[in-house]
Amino acid sequence: MPYCVFRDCKNSSQKQKSHDGISFHRFPVDPNLRNDWVSIVRQNCKEATWTASKFCVICSAHFKEEDIYFKGKKHHRCLKKHAKPQLFVERAKNREKATHQEARPSHERTTDEKIAHQVTGLSPERTTGNDNFDDIKDSDLESIFDTPRKSRMRKELRRQKLVNVINKKKIQNLQQKVRRLKKKNASLKNILKELYEKIFINIDTHKVLSENIVATELFHNLNRSCAGKKKLKYSPAMRKFCLTLNFYSPRSYEYVRKVFNTCLPHPKTLAKWYTHVKSGPGFTQEAFIALKKMTDNCPHKLLCALMFDEMALRQQKLWDGKKYVGVVDMGDEISESTVLASQAFVFMLVGINQRFKIPLGYFLTNTLTGEQKCNLVNICLVKCYDAGAKVISLTFDGHVTNLTAMKLLGCNIDEDINNMKTSFQHPSDGTEVACFLDPSHVIKLIRNQLEAKKQILDKDGGIVDWNYIIQLNKLQEDEGLHFANKLSKKHIMFRNNIMKVKLATQTLSRSVAKAMNVCRMELGIPQFEHAEPTETFISLMNDMFDVYNTRSMAHFDLKKAIHKGNRDKIYALLDQLKEYIRELQIKSTIKKKLSKIREQNMS
């Protein structure tokens, strides 16, 4: 039974059935007109946080007669397109009263007035404490003049009035709880301040979220959640706040959601919101539109790093209701290939002087040649340039086709170590784009090579031996103590977990090198007598990984991003690494070369 939303208006659909002349109208669908209606109701009812639900209605008593017209054979009351409620309180009451008086006989008004007079005599203090409704007795006058049926109806009416008084008291208590909760959490700014103090978010995230406060709707959702209404609608501003907070810190989002009694959407709901972007194979148009908006709003030139990689897929062909997916698809919308895709070739753009990550697109492939990758990289660079982003570096792993693509772009990485060229010209503006091998992939390749070849010779003829790492792990297991490192059996037998980066970084870490140094210098263990070249190799590989894997200015030593303070130190280290790596040789390769020379001399 809908009621008019205005506080002082008593019209309802039950009255309308018996007293014609009043109709009820839902809030319009048009967002601008709907906001005007909501503002009028808030101003009239003096409730700044009030929001209309899909069940809220306003009776026709609040609209001017020229805003109402009749439609159809049954003469249904309808509102004109831009009608707004303009009659309030006194005028609405007078109109309602006049309509009721014209529609009702005099004897019915007398009876209703008599009932209302009797109900008015019941005070809340006197009725709320009396829960036994059977103790209510009719007056002697009523028992004389009323029929048994009318007496029962009158008694039921008083009982319902008492129930309403009790429910009203409960509502007042709930409203008081809500007011106290509002006072406790006056605004989202206090919550953000608490998150920042508890180190859930950093200063940059705090600044971004502070500019996106939607406290009014949050408290409205809180009230509806407390009332047991689970299905909540979220405005675009509320969605933006939830997505932003969850993007920067999921831990902070869970904390805020817990504080506000789960009136924020579940993380799974946020994941559904993300799926509205058209995400078929190829370059994603929405990503470049977002990048264009970002560059337009950025006060300085946006510098970015482009990355690409291939990810393995489970080969299967599925029907999604419109087309088959899982086959080779390069995003051209005309491919009818039946070959199952085994890899996804993915592009991602990362901000250098601004914090963001944007996946630019992907391609479902079986195998890609170096020439195909070269063409895709050029297309991606041009699209980024058109969006206003300046790509200054390109990162990829050490796959053979990737190195071939770099050679076609104008680099020289894998042929002559003494004449390396690690940059190429941008296809749009001719500036240099630096190439980087993925540090995580490189450190795994170094570990794999050392384990496979067993021994490597440095420039001084020292032997870098994998066996020293095995001996160190055996010593730690036998003694039951570790030299402050994480070396274990899974680091030695890593083939089943060859893709895990941390196993490689923990094996070639400075803590392992220091443990070998202690065994050699301080403990004098014979097995580590000639381990110094291995210590040097592991230490330098660890430092190289730290320099190339840097991410933030908040770190320390070599893990800190390059800047004016550590620039000279890092450049000196890179020069040392360059000379050291140039002189490294595989011992088994040297033996093969020597044997060939001997065979030639013998012949």
C-alpha cells in the first residue's frame, strides 16, 4: 500500500480506493527530473540524505491542475512530461480535505471523527507498556448502541492503533541508533584518515580518495542495509569510489565495508562491473580512450613503459552463445580459424611519472613469428602516441622470437656482445625507445644455465661451481641451522617449479654468498676452500637483479629507483657487470674447443 512521500500528507492507496480524486505517481526515470523531485522532497521534509526508491510515490494533491491530464477510456490520471510537485503541506491538506468532504457522506465523517477522537486519547506512554490487547474493553455507551460486529471491528481498530504505536516506538529507536552511528562516522574523511594512520593506504591513495567522497549515499545505503534491504542500487559516483578504493588497496576496502555494515558492494560485484568493457581479442579501444583522457588531464608529458609477453592457455573450444572462442583470433573480426589457441600475446602500459597500469589488448595465438611481433609492437607504439602517451622503454622476456623482433626493430642484443645496440627509433616521432629483458626471466635463465652447465669460468680463470650451492644446502640440513638464508632442497631440485621467480632470486642472493664466505673464511670448511669466484658471481647477479627490478623510491640501497643520489653508484656497478659478464665462459664449451684444436693439430 503506497503512501505519499511527503511527511505531512496522509494520502495512501487505501484511501484512494474509497475516495476517488487522488492518484499516485512514481518518480520519473529521467535522471535530471528525478533529481529535481528528490531535491524538492528533501527540502520540504528537511532530510538532506533522503533518496527515492523504486516504490516511492507522490500523490496528485501536490501537483497543479494544469500539470495533470486524463488518458484512455477509464480516464487515468497522468502527469505531463516536465511536471514537478509544487503544492505542499497546507495547500495539499486543504485540497485533500475538500476532496474527501465532497466524496464522503456526512454520517461516515461523523463515525470516523468519533473513532479518531477515541484513538487520540491513547497516549504512547500508557499503551506501549500494555501488551495484553484482550484487556481493552468497550465503553458502556458503545456496548449499548453498537452491534456485536461493529463492537468487534472497533476493538480491532484500537488494537491496530496500539500495534502502530509500538512499531512507531521501535522505528524511533532504530532512527536513534542510525543517528548515533552517523555521529560516530561523521564522514568518509574520518575513515580515510584512520586508514592512512593504520598504514592501510599511502598518501597518494589518501589524496585520490579524498577527492571522491560520497558520504550521503553511503549513509543512505547503511540505513537500508540496517533495515534488511539487501538489494541496493549504486550511483556512478558510488561505483567510482568503490572501484577506486578497491583498486588502490583491497585491504582498505574490506575494512571500510566492515565498518559500514557491508553497505558497500562485495568484491565479486566489483569484478562484474569491470566486465562491461568490450574485451575481445585485439587492441582494446576503451583502454586507449581512457589513456587519451588521462593524458589530456595530465599537466606534464606522460612517460610510459610498454611491456609484452605470452601467457599459456588451456587449449579448448567453447561456445559463448554468439560465437566459438578458444581458437586463434587476432582481433580482425573476420578470422574463421579452427586452430586452437595455445597462448595469449598481451600488451600492457605502465606509467613512469604517473601511477597506473593499463592492459592495451591481447591476441589469441598458436605461434607468433618475430616479424609478426615486430608489426604488433609498431602498431601499439603508434596507438599510444596518438593517445598522447610517450613510450620510452620496451620490456620483454628472452624468447628467441622476441630477440628476432628486436633485431627487426633495429636492435642488436643476441649476436655480438661487444657491439650491442639496445634501443630503436619510435615509428611516430623517431625518438629512441630503450629495450629491457625482463629481470625476473633473466635471473631464472642464469640460474638454469648454472645448474645445467655446472661450471662457469670468470676472467681470472676462477670456477663458478653449482656444486657449492649443493654443499651449502647439505651442510645446513646436516647441522639443522641456516646461515640467515632461505636455501632448501626445493631450491636445488627446482625443475618442478622452474617458473617460480623467488626460487631463483633466493638461490642467487647475497645471503647465500655471505654464507659461503663464512664457511670459507671463518669456519675454514675444506669444501668451500675455492668458493670465492662463486661468491662473487652470486653477489653480482643479486645486485644486477636489484637494480633492474626497482619499483619505488621508498626502498633502500640498490633496490631504490635511480636518482641523483645513487646514480653514480649504479652506473659504476653496471660498468663492472658489463666487463664481468663479457669475460664469462662455459667450461664445457672451452673443453670442446680445446679438443677440436687438438684433433686438428693431430691431423
